[in-house]
Amino acid sequence: MSRDGWRKKASEDDGWAGRGGYMAAKISKLEEQFQKDAPRERQKDGTSSCIFSGVAIYVNGYTDPSADELRRLMMLHGGQFHLYYTHSKTTHIIATNLPNRKIQELKGEKVVRPEWITDSIKAGHQLSYVQYQLYTKQKGLKFSSVCVRGKQDPSSSHEPSKPSLNHPQSDSIKPQPSHTQTLSREVLKSTHANHKDNFTERRNHQLDVRLNGSCSIISEEDAERPRVNGIHDEDDDDDDDDKTCALLPKGSQNTLLTNGDVHSVNAALKPQDSFAELQLHVVETGSHQSHLPQTESRDQEEPSCSSAGSKANSHQRSLISTASPAKQPGLHNMQKDLHPKPTSNPGTSAAPQKGNLHDQTRVRLNGSHLMTPDSSTLADSSNQAGRSGKGTEDGIISEFFSHSRLHHISTWRNEFSEYVNALQSRSRAAGGAVFSGKEKLKKLKANCSSGSLMAAPQVRQSCILHVDMDCFFVSVGIRHRPNLKGKPVAVTSNRGPGRVAKRTGANPQLEFQYYQRKQKPYRKEKTDGDLEMTLSPQRDEVPSNGVDLDLAALSMAEIASCSYEARQAGVRNGMFFGRAKQLCPDLQSVPYDFQAYKEVALSMYETLASYTHNIEALSCDEALVDATNLLVELGVTPDDLARAIREDIREKTGCSASVGIGSNILLARMGTRKAKPNGQYFLRSEEVDDFIRDQPVSSLPGVGRSMSSKLTSLGVSTCGDLQQLSISRLQREFGPRTGQTLFRFCRGLDDRPVRSEKERKSVSAEMNYNIRFTQVEEAESFLTNLSKEVQKRMEGAGLKGRRITLKVMMRKPGAPVEPAKYGGHGICDNFARSVLLAQPTDSGQLIAAEAIKLFYAMKLDVKDMRGVGLQVQQLEGSYADPSGQGPSRGRSIKDLLLAKQPAHSPRKEPLAQDGLSEPSSSRAFSSNQERVTPPSSPPSTSSDPMPGTSKGGLHHPHTPNHVRTYLNVSIEVPSPSQVDQSVLEALPLDIRKQVEQSWRHREEQPSTSFHPSTPPRTSSSPPPGPSLGTLVLQLQNQPGQPCTTGIILELPDFSQVDPEVFAALPRELQDELCSAYRNKGNAQAQAQAQGSAVEQKKTFPQLKQPVVGKLKRRYKKRNASPAKKGPSPLKKLFPENSPAKSSPSKTLPLPPIHPDLKTENVQCLSSPSTDVLETLSKLNPRPVPTLAGAYEFSDIRTLLSEWVTTISEPMEEDILQVVKYCTELVEDKDLEKLYLVIKYMKRLMQQSSESVWSMAFDFILDNVQVVVQQTYGSTLKIT
Amino acid sequence: MATLTRQDLNFGQVVADILCEFLEVAIHLILYVRDVYPSGIFQKRKKYNVPVQMSCHPDLNQYIQDTLHCVKPLIEKNEAEKVVVVIMDKEHHPVERFVFEISQPPLLSINSETLLSHVEQLLRAMILKISVCDAVLDNNPPGCTFTVLVHTREAATKNMEKVQVIKDFPWIVADEQEVHMEEAKLIPLKTMTSDILKMQLYVEEKTQKT
């Protein structure tokens, strides 16, 4: 019931609505009166106390003593009396009788009988109200009420802020965020209440709490109960406490469950809450213990809670307020302080010790998880801890895999398969191998059973031996440590006491709860069907029994293997070390020793291989041996053989092995189970039926957790049960293949052969440890590295695959950012995507490319990535090439084992190249196609360094850039004709001299300053890039004269010079050009040019003068900037007499002529330089195009209109300006404006009476169209 | 107010969001205006405060959305030069190309107060231009289809290959046939210039459509 709801009801029922302001005023006035009266009353009476501090009552109905009397009592004893009920402030309602309706209304409130007050006063302290409750069914007894009370709490924490309630402790305690916890409040109350002799009171309290606790449990599902209790198992050994505290986990669970999703938001708060809980809980426990006969412990606790102990409280508060994880150790210290008898409680007693540990130590414990077990220095590992978390550093993947236990196991299996393969092929090649073991056995047999040869020949029956080392890692680990033999030993990376610091953001409880919930189905089955046996050991290891608020401090390092002694104590492989340490306190830990594992495994395989080569490697410590032929040959019994093998192994490795013998793989494996530890078991065919009937289904291969749970739901727990199911039923449930397999397996039938070489289904590399990306690029490079790892493995296996699957583990939404296990993945959602390639590959690059594609397609937040795996399936052997594989096969076994990666270089090389070249070529291709550039012309005759056009398209943006930037660095000195004399005069003298000197210098060596006859485009320097060919400015380095860098114009071939343009040039420019061309020594072109120039000059005498003036002015304006354009070729050509003459057909260039080619078009006078114009403009990022300074369209319109209407015959120069403007518009990508301008001009000019205007428009349009055509590949549609 | 460069946080994204939103509206409208699909599948909606037509065919909408989703990363990085809506006849020869030519100024000065309303005005103008563009265009032959092309700057295609935004919805290199249009006429429709974006829309139309 929410507060709002109540309020609403209250206001409706009591008719208080609308009187809020008045009522509020009245209430506060009454309160004031009450406060004023209180001291007076106290003086009068003299028996005042503070029993009821923090209590505010409201009297409902008739009571005895009367309401007035109660008011007086409250005044006397520090409480408050409310004449009107206020939900938020009133803590208790006093009544002796209530109508049903009101009970409903006040559900969730503390309605107590008035005796509570009188008795409390009599007792001298505040009694628990619970016994005085009017209706026992009300608040505090129901689960739902917890919330309500929780809500109410702020009120109580609000009150103490009033000065009148200056209880020494109320200050320190009240403001704590106790709102989530009923119990916490209760406990707080009990602590802040009068401590003198409140012992019995607290006792009551506990009773109350216990009531609550049991009630809440009833309201819970049965299945959850053990868990709820379990949470505190560690802290409380007393049964009493167990129940008492049941409420606590309840509450915490509640908050955790409901807040699970927002947890990350609240993260800063949450741990504190639980800490508060823990803290309070400890207080509770302390008090509890104190009520046990040990009074001295109470005395101990008393001060800690009352006077000096308020320090503890304030400590706690500071812990809450600072909320920094660094304070957490403080909690443990606290625990220690408060715990009177740590020894009585091993679970918590460990905590204080832990709490004293230095932070750094903990870092080491964490950090060393994956590091080589040799103890590392603190600093080093803490560095490691800080540095890790990205998983991106180079080599981290290979480092990871070189340290990963799983990886070792997985690769070894392959290696041993290879080993066996190699043995076989070698023996085949040698025409028979020497089996030393076999010979020995033969001899042995001959020795001891020479007499009874007849016993040996048996019915030829297949016989499989399953050889399995006993707790391999452990026995190898303690090989040379005899002192550890017979003791509980576990192989794990954690070497400390099994405790680590809690990390920020980690929330182990949540994770445990998550896994518990996940486990629930199984657990239910467990209780339902008495299936103790079906539970695989793994299931037990699930921390269902170990959830502990303190668990945060337990080491999360997993136990790789543990000795049988440890297993007896309940420790299981895969269990977290911290938990195991709790189960078995004297558990010894042994570090990993991969080298030793390798040695032992190798000698085990060598031993086996000395008997036969029919070996299937299952893992590094496990192998199947097909002994059928061997037995027949030797004539020994399987038991003898097994014994011999075991003795051999023990002798050579110092470790024991167990052997299961059966007629097939399945039975052999089952036999091993029975044989262990250090034994052998021959499952004879006649006893198979009886044997297998009792086996749990989970012992069948392929029956994992999910399948066994499914089987359980079918009522199947043992193989005997399974035998009852028909094959059709099984196939229906599990699919045809699995169904049949199950059907056969449960009857002990297994026709799988012992295969020395198993076909691989997939090659993969996966890493879900320490994956913390912050950026996409990190993930990308990680994927690339992972692909390399996959490539390595595929090459090692000589396989290629077609299907690439990317598996990603993402932090489950709402899961804590930092998982309980350091660097672990925590609670995750798994995602996978796959892609099928056209052809099999083992190229890491290709795999990476695909993986990255998949990765992007998944659209994941890299920050939440916790694990990445790459898998390649649909494998095809690449054995086709014997040269690659042959030698590696034939090499010595040791080499094979030690050198993990056989050299496949001859095969690898071209592949890698493939991977390289393919994308790039396709890229070039696509870019070529994607761009709208007109189809490139056939390979130019110029000395284009680029072999193909497509590649050139890719590259040339860079090179010319370089050239250009280089050019821009130096100051270009324009030619004399281009310099405004006034500007020159304004220059400082020295600079002016330099400029003039450079001119002089240029004139002195004209032949060198201009490029000789070579056409500009064939010049060696710039690749085709921006085809600025005709105008590339080059600076000549003139040694000795640093400042006189002259400007060199690459002159277009003279044939390219439009005579009309030339004619339009100012005099000086013409002269300059003429001399330039003359100097070029190309007599013919020169003569031609001059001839035409002269001719042109004659034909335009009238035009020339005005043009020069105008042009020059504009020129200066435009060229004020150093980014100088070349001289004449810029200027747009202009047809002489009749614009009609220059029909489009003439002016239109053969459309996409590459500039490169143009220079070769000798004598093509009509070829326009429009493309030059275009490319030129690209060069200079020009400002907004303007027409005679006008920019806005309206201005331009006015201008144009003025032009057309006022002048009867347009001047060439003006038309040229318009064309120029239009061209600029095109380049500025403002087609809209161009379109408007053209249309406007069209209207204007074609309306004009003069046909010249019409022709002028045609001319403008033609030119614009050319530019547009050049730029966009199509022409403007002018309607 | 604040002067932001392209590198500034998610600025490219803002532009891409705005632009893709606009392109979606524009594509729908083009399809409607150019009669690529029967007008029955279009509904009148309001965008940029002007009525627009939007298809209500889920598959078509999905296609457009997916396409633009793939365009977006390019725009974000300023790698898209042009986004082209090509309308093709039955033989898959383009008859009209609606070209959105995009360029983004390298330095952006953003005045947040006026920016958005200003951009919206410009986009609105463009939408209005599209809605009346049939006046300047010839009718399309029946049975037209459409496709969307993107012209990228430089080597952007390389990345596109890698970053497949939607799985199995990759970009492919356009056929020459789809890109090239014989005797095309160019009709500029609208140019907009704002602080964040410069874009012009023009149509290239085949001279002889039938």
C-alpha cells in the first residue's frame, strides 16, 4: 500500500480535502503548543524521561488511560502526541478498539494498545510494541508490510532532527539510510533506545523479528528457503540466528530483485545499503550472543553501542556517506570490533583477518589469476590489474591463450591426436613398430603363466581401455611435494587465504541470485523427484549452498582440479577457491605447472604407445585404447593389461591412473568412473545390464545439464528409467539422432570406434576473460588478433573453413558492470552471428574482415562486451597439398609436441597475399565505379606513372596535394606585367629590390626559366590528379639566391593558345607571352601564334582598349591574393564577329577528353579551354561567386536587367564576365541560382529587340552548358 | 555562438540525423510525385510544416529506411558526395536521377537558437520544390522502379564494405548502366546553404524517356 494511496483515502474519508492549508497550520500550531507544554509538564511531574523519543502517537477512539492522559505521558517521556493523524509523522496509533473499516484503513500502521505506553513507562524503557499490537495480523507480520514500513521510515529518521530529541545516539543512527530495511530500523531502535537495561527489551525485539522472519518465509516459495537461510549460514551458526536473520536476506533480496534493472544507476548506493545491512546484522548478532549466558560479551558490546561505541556508528555512517570502496575494509574491522567471539564463528572470523589485509595484497590476489603461478611482485601484478581490462594490447590474445588452462587442454588434445597419428604413420612407414611395453608384457606373461597358456585364448571380443589420470593437475602438481600427499589439495591460481577485496561495481550477490534463479528448475526437480544422484557434481558446485553476504570477499579463482581428499570435503572441480576454502579450511593450493603437465601427459602417451598405436587422445590426461587386437595377440586378460599399463604409467610419471575396461567406449568410460581413484574396473558384458541400470543419465556422454533436466521432466533419472522409454518417444523428444543415441547408450550400446584421428568440426578461439573495450577500434583490433589466433590454429590443424561465426558475450542489461570474478564476464547474454563464405579459408585477414563485418552488423555497445569468440566451421582439409603437411607429419614426435606450429610457410605465403590483394583490388574497382567521373580515357600517352586508371583514381588525391602544399610555401613573384605598380612602390625598399631583381633575373635566363619545348603535361612531376596541367606553377630552386625564387609558368603548347584570348590580353601580357614562346624555341608554334595574334589584334582594334582597362582593374582585384592564377589562358575565349559562328558543335569539346590528352591535340584551334577553367577553379577554393560585386539574386537580376535594357549591343567583355560568373556558380554547386540566372537572362535577352542579345544569350548558354556538361555529365534543360 | 569543428562530439551525427530524416521524406515524396508507385499507397503527412506524401507500404518503407540507415554513417563522416535517387524504366535504364549533392563546411559555427529553424526552412523549401518538380519534368514511362545510389568521396567504399550497418544489406558497386544516362538534361531544383550543410538538388532527366 503506497503512501499516496493512503493519503488519498484518508483525505477522502476524513473530509480533510481542501483544508490542507488550514490543517497544516493547525497541526503545526498544536505541535508547537505541545512542545511548549512539555517542559512545563516535566517540571511539574519530575519524573520525566526520554523513553519515547522518536515516538509520535495518535489516539484513535476511546482509550484507557484517556487521550489527554496519554498526551501528558508522552510529554513527560519525550514522545510526541498528534491530535490529528499524519501518516508521515505519526509512528504509532493508540487504540483499544477499532472498527473493521478503520483496520483496513490503517493496515500497515502500528496500532497498539495504550498499555504499551503505560507498561513502557513502568519498565522505564520503550518496550517492543509488538506484543501490544491491537491486531496481530497487522503490520510487520506480513511480507507486504515490509515495504510499507520501509516507506514510513523516513518519517522516523526525520523526527530526530528536531532539537527536542537529543538523544545521544539518535543523531548518529537515525540519518542512516535505513529505509530499505525493516529490520535495520528495528535494530537501530533497539540500539539507540535506552541502553541501561534494555536487555529484555531487545530480547523481545528479537522475538518480534523472528516472528517476522518466519512469516516471511512462509510467504516465500519453499524452494527459496534454503537460499534465504543460506545467505547467512556463514555468519550465524546458531539456529536461532538463522531464523532471526531470515528477514534480512529477505529484504536484501527484495531490493536486489526489484532494483536489479536499475542497479547500475544506483550502484553508488547499493553496496552501502547492503553494508548497512551487514553492519546492522553484526550488531544483531552481537546482541544475540550477548543474551546467551556470556554476560561479559554483553559488557563488551555495551560500550561499543552506547557511549564509545557510538563511534562505531559514526564510523558506519562515514562509511555510508563516503561510499568509497576503500572504506570497505573498515567494515571488516567493524565486524571485528563488534564481534565478541570471533572464534565461535569461522565464517566471519575470517573476515576480520581479511579486512586487515592490505589493499595491494588483494590486487595481487586478483591479478595473479592468469599469471604464471610463480609468485609475482606486488607492483607488477597491480600494474597488470590496472593495465588490463582492455584486451587490446598487442599480443594479449596470444598471451591469454598461452596462459589459459582451457586453451592448453584443448590444444593438447589436438597435439596428442597428432602425436598418435604421427606414431601410426611412422610405424606404417617403418613396416612395424617396436612396442616395448607390449614386449615386456609378453615376457611377463611368458614368465608367469607359461603353464596355463590355455587360459588366454578367449572369444575374440572388442575391448576398449579408458585410461584416465587421477586428478591429473593435482597429482602432477604434488609429484615432487610428497608432504602434500594425502592432503586436500586444489590446483588454482589463488594462493592466498581465499579471500579478495570487493571491487567497485561488482555485485556478487546479484550474480549468485541470477545463477540461482537460472538453476531453479533443476532445484525444483531435485526436491520433487529425489534425484540426488542425477545431479552432476557441477550442479552441486553451484553456489546455492554458499551464498553469503560475505562472499564478496571470497576468492573467485576457480579450482582446476582437486584431490580426492578435498573432494571428500565437498570441494569440486570448478568451484571457486574461496568457497572451497570455507568447505575445507585446510585445503592446500598448488599452482599451475603447465610444463609439468606437458611432460607427464607426454610420458603417459608414450607409455600407451608402447603397447599399441590404436589410441584416441581425449585430452591431455585421458585416452582410449583399443586393445582388442593386442589382447588376442598377447593372450592376456584385459585386467592384466590394464594393470601393466597402470604400473607403467605410475612408474614413469609418478602419478596414478585409473583404467576402465569395457566392450565399447561407453562402457569403458563408465568403468573408469567406478575404477577411480587409482583403480581399474572391467565392466564385463554380462554385468553391463545390471550396472548401467543404476547409472544416472548424466553419466552418459552427451547428456549435459539441459538434457538431463529435460529427461528429469520426463521422469527419467537413471539409465534404467531411460530404458523404459521407446525409441520413438526419445526421438520425438530429442530429435532423431540424439534420440537414437540415447536409446542405445542407456543399454550400454555404443558403436563408436576408437579413432586415432578425429574429424574436427570447428576451429575456434574464444576469450571471455578481461574483455573491457572502450572503443570500437579496440574491438576491431581485438577481432583481428583473434582471427590471427584462429588462423594459427587452422594452419596447425591444416584446415580451412567456410562458415565464420562470431560469438559475443554482452553484459546482461542490469547486471553489475564489474563482475564478481576479477576480469570475468559476469552475467552475460550471448549473441552469435555467422556468415558463409564462398570458399573455405584459413586466412586470418579474411576471417577478421568478415568478423568485423559481423561485429558491426550486430550493433553492440563495445563497453558491454565481455567475451568474444570466433569459430570457423564447415571445415575442409587443406591436406591436398602434401608439401605443406608432409614434413610436419614425418617429423619427430618431440618436435611436434614442442614446436606447436609446424611451418606451413609455402602454403601460407600465397594465401596471405591473396587476402591482401583481393580487397584492395576490389576496393579500387569499386571506387572507380562509384565515382561519377566520366569513363576515363584510354591510357594516356603522357608519362603517367600510374599503371592503371583505377588505381590512379585512388592515389592521386595525395600526391598532388603534396606538390601543391610545397608550392604554396614559397612566395610567388608574379611577372612584371601582373604587378600593380602602386603596390610595388608601396613595398619596403628591400623587398621591392628583391622583386625587381627576380624579374631581371628571369629575363636574363629566359630559356631556363621557361620549360623547354616539352608539353607541360608530360613533365615528370605531378600525376594526373587535378588536371591543372597547363597552369601548374613551379618554383625553381635557385641556389645562392634564396629570395629570388622566380615564377615559372608552364606554358601550354602554343597550339593550345586561343588567339582570341590572346588578343584580348593586355599589351604587356602579350609581349611577355610572346617572348616566352619565342624563347621556347618552338619556331613553328611561335610563328603561328604570333601570326594569329597579330591577325587578331588587327581584327579587334576597337575592342581592345576598353577591354584592357576593364580587365586590368578586375584583374587586380581578383589577383590581390597571392593565390595567383596564371595569365591569359584563364580568360574565356570570345568569338569575334558573330556569336552564331561558334556553334555548339564547334565549341563543344569531344566531351570527356582527359586533360592529359589535350596537349596532344595539336592545331585544334577550336578546342576550348573550358575544362581548364573548371579544373582551375577547383584549385582555388574561391569565395562566393559574384557578378560585378553582386551576390544576391535580386541584385544580379537588377544588374542584368540594367545591362540588357540600357545597352543596345553587349560588349564582349561583359558577356565574358557573365559566363565567368555562371561558371563560378557551377563550381560553387549552386545550380539553382545558375538556373534562375540563365532563365532570367533568357527571358530578358530573347525579348530584346536586338538579335545581338539573343545571340549573346546563345553564346552564354553554350558556354555554360559546356561547363555543366563537364561537371555533371549532362546539360541544363532550358525550356 | 559556439564554433564547432567536425571533430566535435557527434556533430556529424547531428547532421546525418537531420539529413537522413530529410532524405527519407524526400524519397517518399519523389516516389509519389514521379508516379513510381500508385498513389494509393501514399498517405498525406505533415513534415517541416508542409504536407508531404509518405508511402504506407511496409516493405517499401523498410527498404528506404534500411538504405538510409546505411547512408548515415557515410554522411556522418562526410564521405557521401551525392545521394541519388534513380528512377529507371522497365529495362532498368535510368530516366531520371534526383541528385542530392551534399557538402559540409569543414568549420561549423553553430548558433543553436536559429540553426534548427533555419535548417528546417531550407529543407522545407526543398521539399516544396520536389513536390512541384513534375511541372518541369516529362512524364515517366509506366512501370518505373527506383534505386538509391551514393557517390562517395575518395576511398569511403572501403569502409562501407567493412561496416555493414545492416546485415545482408550491403552496398554494391553501381552498374555503369544505372549511373550513365544518355543525353541527360539537368534541371536544378534547389540549393540550400546553411551553417551545417550545403546541399543542392537537381534532376537529370533523359531527353527521350520512352
